[in-house]
Amino acid sequence: MEKALFSQKANRRKKVFLLVLGVAVLIIGLISLSIGPYDLSLQEVFRALVWQGTSQAIDPDRSRLASLIVWEIRFPRIILAGLVGTALSLSGNIFQGCFRNPLVEPYILGVSSGAAFGASMAIVFPIIFFSIPISAFMFAGLTVLVTLSLGHVKGQIQTLSLILAGVVIGSFFSSLVSILKYISNDAALREIIFWLLGGFYHSSWQEIYFLAPIILPVSGLVWFLGWKLNILSIGDDEARSLGVDPKKNKVILIACATLLTSISVAYVGIIAWVGLMVPHAARMMIGPDNRYVIPLSALIGTIFLLICDTLARNLIEGEIPIGILTSILGAPYLIYLLRTKIV
């Protein structure tokens, strides 16, 4: 009886914590909307969101400009950062749970290298590959299919074989990207490098209309399967004894993680470390139960990328690729995990 009451209180605290983080996402989003080369007050941001800067303002011209900045420039970036942060964080959570390895991250199957090659092909040969996101997504998917086929040994997915296959395939595509860099002209080379560093500088409502109907339902499915991920994290034999088919559920979860990662990379480039750092942070805050870790990872990933994107837009006159900031923050975090023996 005492155990049940303690469990209920613990779950209630976790739900309250998730609610607090949800409110934090809204507050940070509003602050991010107000900060930029053209600073806006929170009142102007709120007015632009509610009335879209019409006759409610004392200065109609400034109000219309504020509405344009909020709705056409900053708001799409914030939503895109939230979607990508959610996708990469959940992907990392899935891979770490399925492979039972805390150092696994979303790009372990070669997704980033395949997407980088696809994007580079579209940049260097635009006549053949007319769309950078589509080309990146196609090659990311192809890379994962090859990696999964190589990771199958005697009809089963072997974790070690899968990771080694991902490393080999990723290295192969990285070499191909290096060849494309070597043969490309200066303009194409700059574009390839800029894409590889990742960023939300091309954010638009069109991208959100395409990404949201994919990322949100898949994220919901992952959350729904969180209890199965708990069982898979124990081990395959234990999962079978509890009536959960490890092969079937791993395939479903890995497919979800791959789709989330590849579709994100295809549109915003490579943003490293998010899928490695965020699940660890979530487990440190709330425990190992994936029913709560999954939504918490989505919230933390959103907050992390919102902060990084705000810094990227405001630290210098131009814009710092967000992949640089996540990498700068990621390395010390991994050292911290190693020093505290968490991993």
C-alpha cells in the first residue's frame, strides 16, 4: 500500500515537472520572438500574435513591421526549432533504449553522412537533383536501409553488427562528400559547408506544413510505445518472457527514429549532439521510465534548440550555424558524463 502511494506521488511530481517545462517552452519562445537585430517588446510580440499588428497599435507602421517580423521570420524558426529538437531528442532516446548503449545517438546508422551526400549532390549537380531536402532525405533513407540489411545476422538484428555497419557506411558517404567538395566550385563548396553545419536560416511556413504532419504523429507513436521501450531496455530475453517481441518492436522504433532524424536533417542540415545530450539530461531529471522521459526529452530538446537558435541569431552581426553551438556545448557535456561515470 505504501509503495503504491509513493509511486502515485512520484508520478504526480513527474507530471507537474512536465507541465512546468511546457510553460518554460512558451516563455522561452516568447522571449526568442522578441530578441533579434530588430528588438521587439513582449507587448509588441503579444499584439502581433493576437491582432497581427492592425489598428490596435498606436504606431500602425511599426505594428505592421512587428507583425511581419514575428509571423514571417521568427515564428517559423521557433516552430521549426521545436519540431527538430523533438525529433532529434526522441531519436536519441529510442536508439539508446533499443541498443542499451548510452553513447548511441541518432546519426549512428549513417543518417547524417547519407543526407550530407544527398544534399551535396543536389548542390553540385542541381540539374539532376533539383531539391536539396528531397535528395538529402532519399540518400538518408537509402543509407539506413543498407545499414539495417548489413546489421541482420541469421535473421536477427545484432546491435554490434548494426553499429559497425553504420560506422562503415557513414565513413563511405563522408568520403564521397569530400570528393564532391574537391570537385565543386567556390560557391557550391561554401553552400555545402554551410549546410553541413546546420541552421534554421531557411525557415518558412512551407517547411512546417510539410514537417509537422510527419514529426508530430510519429512522436506521438513513440510516446505510445514508451512502455515497450522500457521493456526492450532490460534485454531481449526478458522482453520475450514478458510477451514483447523484441525484433518487431525494435524495427518499428528504429524506423520511427530514422524517419524523425532523416526528415530533420534533410531540411535543416546536421545538428549534432542533441540526440546524445538530451535523453541523458531527461533521465537525470526524471528517472529511466520512458513514458515520462520521452515527453521530457521533447521539451528539453525544444528548449535547447530555441536557446541555441536565439544565440545563433544574436551573438554576431551575421548568423552562426547552430551546429557549431550544439557541438561547443556537447563536448563538455560528454566529458561531464564520463567524469561522473554516468555513461
